[in-house]
Amino acid sequence: GKFKVFEIGSVKITSAYEETLKGERHFGLEEGKTFYPTHEEFQNPFEYFEKIRPDAEAWGIIKVVPPKEWKPNFTLDTEAFRFKTRVQRVNTMQGETRLRLNYFEQLQKFHAMFGKSLSKLPHLDRAPIDLYLLAKSVRNRSGPQKVSQLKQWAQVARDIKPSGYSKRCTSASKTLKDCFYDYIHPFEYYTQNAKNSSKTNGSNTDDMDIDDNQGTNSPVNQNICGECGQEIYREQLAYFCQGDCEKPFHKTCLHLLNEITRSGNFYCPDCIVSIGNDFGFGEGSEYSLAEFQKKADNFKANYLQKHPPEGETSIEDHIEAEFWRLAQSIEENVDVEYGADINAMDYGSAFPDPELHPLDLYSKHPWNLRNLPRHHGSLLHLIQPEIPGMMVPWLYVGMAFSAFCWHVEDHYTYSINYMHFGETKTWYGIPSSSAERFEEVAQTLVPEFFEKQPDLLNQLTTILSPSKLVKAGVKVVAIDQRPNQFIVTYPRAYHAGFNHGFNMNEAVNFALPDWVPYGQDSINYYKTIARPPVFSHERLLLEHALRNYNNPRIVLWLKEPVEEICNREIQMRHKIRKELKLKEPVYEIFDRDDPHITCVACKQYCALSQVASYCKPAVVCLEHAKEHYQEVCSCGKGCQYLRIRYLDEHLSSLVVALNQTQNNTREWMENYCTYFKETENPKLADLQKLWRQAKSLQMPINLDYLGNFIDKSIDWTERTQMFSQIINEHLVPYSQKPPEFKIAEFLRRNEIISNDVADTKMVNLDEEKATGKNNNEDTEGDEEYIYDGEDQGDEGKRYCFCRNMDGESFMILCERCGTWYHGECVNAKPGTVSTKKKDKWYCDMCQPWEERNIIEEVLKQAELGETMNLTPPFSREFARIMAKIKNWLAIRVAALSGESIFDDKATKRKLYGMGLMWAIPKKTAEKTPSKTNPLKRKRGVWRE
């Protein structure tokens, strides 16, 4: 048929901003925490993560819901985008279920050697018998003979089914005993005795070929028994293993209770018990989004038709319950596909690209996962080349029951996951505080897997039931992710989950300063299991230190780990040179390829130094050099040498520089605190000096408030000095003159009004004519509040407060003082004020009226004489300048009274936020100051 194109409108791309939490989650798990950043908080993701870290870290994983307006465009080229899937069988992902299935497959292979078919599990009480649990229970009770002697088969039955059996099942003990001897005992005898025998006799691990040309009594050339290590002769009966080893075995070396049939394939004990060890997901098909959407939707619809939810159970709750039912089933196999770890380098991220979509506002947004790993604050931005999946996003396309298994991020870093569209993804998280306990419990639940794969939890192939983890004391939380929502995992937080249907997610990693100790822990762990790292932890920290050794904000968290790295490196160099008698180290500033700087023992990067040789590219780290230095040389001439990337002097100088920066920072803080402890009234000049020093040192605390405070103080000082000069020069000499003259002179000298206006005599208007007041409240009376300038004769003229007549222009009346104003004088235009009498209008001097009393008091304090009649006021500018006078005089009087420049509530709050307010003297007032008149404030008393 015609190729179908994926339509973004066919899937869900948004979800409710505030979702209703589920009343009770599956397994009774605790609901994870959801955070709702504001628009301002959402501008910087790393600052927000640091802000919420004390709360969020305790959950391990959290959900972040962006502001309502944040809706990035989906820009993936869906026509070109194609991906391959992994095939997942749900029950084999569950660790304990996989153990049972592996054991059953081993039994099948074993009994097939004797011609006995074991196509399905035996049943008891209409349920399959868990043969793995049966074998484990008997083994824990010291074997079948002991169980029979102590008559403990009934207890074994309870171990297998703690809930008990139905009344019709009356022979559970006998059935389980017979089942054990029929299916399990021969297998256990065969494999266990073989292991014991190998410990005694040893075995040769070389694969040998048979030479048919040898004589009867001659040993078969290169034909050695894989059990006893002895030669196999032609007259001796031998079996050849069909497993991975392909070794021959003496029949007498094998502990068989029955004869192997000719048609049966022989498996040696080691190969048969190793069945299932190489577990991994199979490779699926290649799909476009439209093709996979069709497959995923059809699968879910068919499954729900066969297994519909019961009662009022929601689809989400039903899918979650079904996922864990399938995961724990040893008979029901359901295969699904998952498009995981799709490299965004191939097809691009689904977020807008800054280069391809420069006009898209979201293309440069820090929460765009293209940009987030390189956003200012992430420690990983120095790593080159960029690591796919860690610094370059990976895409994930899921269907119902497809899952991601328990794991932590590489190097225990942060991760962030965004859902572009589709159906719910359920996450389970374990905080770092429970990580060690989780690892212990996991080893007790599936010990066989950990014996063969110590790094099992790094393989992303195993899920474990949250219910058993919680019962064992592990904190597990659950949270549902929907479209346009982020999931953030914190350092060393284990997480797992599954999909409810067709969806697409995108994920990337980042690291913040608090990650550094977790990163070192990950390297220490990787060494124990010889797991290759993704990048060099030591090299990354040194790169940051070399670039930022004089930045106190970075030195604050970087100094200690870098100093430890440098000191340990220098000590190890001297130790290894002495023990291995190596010559002067070879200094190489250039980088070698990764395979040439990876330790042959622990597989870690030897980024700072390594023991190498001239005859072989292999290297060994200094920690393992004493035991493995011979492995890096193949010529036998002892050509090993010490190769270093940084000289000892470089490392020592770096430590000195970091300590110097820290000392400068500490010295400034001590000076700062000492100054405020010993100084009652801080001087502005001293504060400016401290501020300049802090800026040059790049102090690791937020001092913007102090800088703003200094700027404000300078502004206050300049204004106070200017007004004091005006008062002294223009007002004091005229103290004996009438108040009206003093004000006019003041305004004129400061070019607020012209000389002509100032010299014009006031006109006493007839109140009734000037205001047009009357007791008529009808519509005609309303019109008296507005005068449109029509000619009404000399008697009808209105006089503005500017002492000019109306001039046939628009005027308006103040309700309180009864003064008419030109619209131009008060910035009022026709249509901007109401013409209704009930909507009263007040001039600037009358609104509010209380300001008049304050201005009068201020003028009085400034020795302008007695309170003067200010009606009508001179101009609108007069009200403005009087407000300034009030402010300046209040500041001036406060300064003269000895009040501290820190006597400002807003400033105090900011200083408290900086953690510095303790060093500022406190003031208690003798009497509560007046709120309406700042000039009535009493002199403060300082105390430490």
C-alpha cells in the first residue's frame, strides 16, 4: 500500500498541568514528587535543580512540569527517521522469573540427552510447579535425604506456595517429592558432582582435535578429556560436548544416572549450567514512526480485548498490573519491541535546532535537550568529542509493556528525560541513600546472576519487583510521565520503568558540582569489576581546575578533589619509579587514542600517566603497575617506561594556585565580617573598597545586593548634598520674607517656573463662579464639571491655577479645592475623565489630602516659616518638587540624627539572604516612629 506518513496530530502532545494523584499505587508504592517551576525559575535549569536539590535528592527521581505556556515544537523529520528495535520478552526481563526459566531450559537440555521430553512444567493444584524454587528449597534444607528423614516435604510445599493449596489437593508433599526425584535430582547430581570433581582433578581448557590416523593404543592427537585432563584413547568411550566448549569427555568421568541416547545432544556440566548466562535482547525490525505506531496501537488494542480491565479499574492501573503479572509469569510469554538508544546524531533531536530553526524561540531555550548539556553550569561541556547518549540526546520509541531495566546513569551522573508525545511512561526510582541497600538485596534475589555477571545492574537487562525491594528495606517511589513533562534522576539514583503504549521520549545527561564525589565513587566501583568508563573523571576535573583556578565560586567545590588527585598522582609516580626502577618519565602533551590509554587490568583511563613500553601499545595504570607491568611488554627486554601528560611541577603549581584562591577568599570574608563587627556606622568609602575587592576576587557569594545598596547610598548622598546646598543658598537668607515669595523664589531659581509666572499676582476668584457648584444632581449638573471653552462672556470665564483664563480650551474642576485646571496643565484630555458628577476628580495637591500636612511639616522643618496657605497651588510641577523635598529632607534629617545607612527593611532582608546580617549592628527605637511623618522618628540607640 501507499507509504503512510506519521501525523503529530494523531498522538497526545499535551497533558493536564496539575494532575490528580492516584489514591493508591500498585504494590502500595509512594508517589514521587512533582515540581512546578515558575516562569522565572524555568529560565535556568541548573539553578533550579540546585534550588530544589535538598528536597528532590531524597526522592531520587522527580517530575518537573514546565510552565503552562512552554510548548516546544516537534521538529523531527518523521519521513526520514527510521530506527531499529530490540525484542523484549516481558517475563525474561524480571530477574527471578528469568532464573526460573533458565533453570527449566537447563532441565530440558539435560533430560533431552536421555531421550526424555520436558516440553512443559508439571502441574500441582492446577498451577505449574516452580522447579527452580523446589530445587532451591530442598538444597537449603541439606538435600532430599535430609528432607525425607526429617519429614519436611510439607514445609517444602509451603515454601513453593506460601498461600497454601486448595482442599482438593491432598497429596502436595508426595507430588513434589516425586517431581524432585524425577526431574531435579538427576540434574543436580550430574552438575554438582562434576563441579566437585573439577575442583579435585582440574581440567585442561585447551580445545583439542582428533587425529583418526593414530593407532589403536595411541592417544588421540590433541584429544584431552575436559573433566580429568587425561588423554582419550580410541578404545575409550567418549562424548563430545555440543555446547560452547566443544570438548570431549570420558564417559567414566561423567556422573550419569542413566545412559545417554545416541539421538540426544550431549552437554557437559559446565555448558549446561551456563545456559542463559548470555542473556540479552534480540534484534528487532526497522520501522518508521508511522509503521511502529500502527504495530504498537494494534498490539495494545488486541491485548486489552483479550485482557480487559475489571470493574472501575483505569486503563493505566490495569496496564501496570498486567505488566508485573506478565513479568512474574513462567508460562505466559509476551514479546514486545522497543526503539531504545536511538542516536540523535543520525536524525537529529526532536527539539528545534538553533541552526535549522533560528527563528524558533525554543531552539535556544536552555531546557531544549540539544542545549542543556552545554548550558553554563554543566561540568560535562569540556568533554570532547561529545558522547552520544550523554551529551548528545538519545531518542526512545516505546509500545505497551516495553521496558527499561534497573540501572544508574554512567558515572552516576544526572539525567533528564522529556516526553514529546504519546501514552504514559511509568517510572520507579530509588534514591542514592538506598542505592547500597538495593544492590545488596538484588544480589540476594538473583545470586546466580551476580556470580556470573558482577556488573549485572549495568547491563540494563534485569528488573526486580518493587514489592520485594520495599519489603527488604529499600525506598522505592513511582511516578507517571506524560507528554510535555520532564523526569530528572539525581546522581546514583537507580531507576526502571515501562511504557503504557506508543510514545516518544528524549534523554540526555549532565553533571553539577554536587555530582563530583558520586563520580569518584563510580570510578572506584568500575575498577572492582573492570568496567570501561565513558570518560576520564580525573582528566575532566583537571581541565576545569586549569581553566578556573582563580574563580572562587568553582574553587569552592573543586579544590579538594583536584588536590587529592594531584597529590596521589605525584606520590604514585615516585613509588612506581622506585619499585620498578624506571628512568625519568617521558612527557607527552598530546593525547593518544582511547585503546592506548586504557589499563590492561582495571580497564580505566590512564589519562594522567601510565606505564607503557616501546614494543607494545598496551598500558597499565600506576595502581596496578606492580602486578601487571609485565603484560605491557612483549619483547622481554624490559622496555617499560613511565609516560606522563602533566609534569609534577604542573600538578604542584595547580594545587598552590587553588589554595591561593581559597586563602584570598577566606581573607576577604574575614575582613568583611571583622569590619561590620567592629564598625558601628559603616562608611560608604569602606563599603566601596570591599565591593571592589569582592568583584576582583570573584567572590563565591551573591553580592549583587551589596552593589545595589552602594549605588543607592551614593544616589542618596548626592541628592542630600544638592538639596542642602539649595536650602542654604536660596531659602535661609529669605527666612523673614512671606511664605509665598520664598516658594516662588525657590521654584524660579531652580527653573521650575518662569519669572513672569512667578511674579503674576494671585487672582481670588468668586467660588461660585469659579467652581460652578450647585445642588442640582441631574444630568445638566454633571456638565458643570467639564468646561469645553465655548464663549459665555466675561462673567462665565474660568481661571486656571496658572492664573490664565480658559482661553476657550478644555478645563476640569477639582472636587476638593474647587480650582479649575486647563487640561494641558494637568495632562487631562477630553474623554479621559468622567463627566458624571458622582465620579469626582482631584488635582495632584488634593489626592491624597494627607500629603499636604506632610509637605507643610517638611517646609516648616526647613525653616521656610509658618504653615502657609497653598490654595490654589502654583503648578503641577510644584507637587512633584514638594514630593522630592519631602523625601530628601527625610533622608537628610535621618542622616543628621545618626541613623545607620543600613536602616532599610528591604536591604536588611537581602543581607539576611546573603547570610551577612549577623555582622550588622542592630538598632532599637525608643519610641515607635510615625508612619505618616518620617521626620518624627526618634534618635536610635545602637547596640551590638
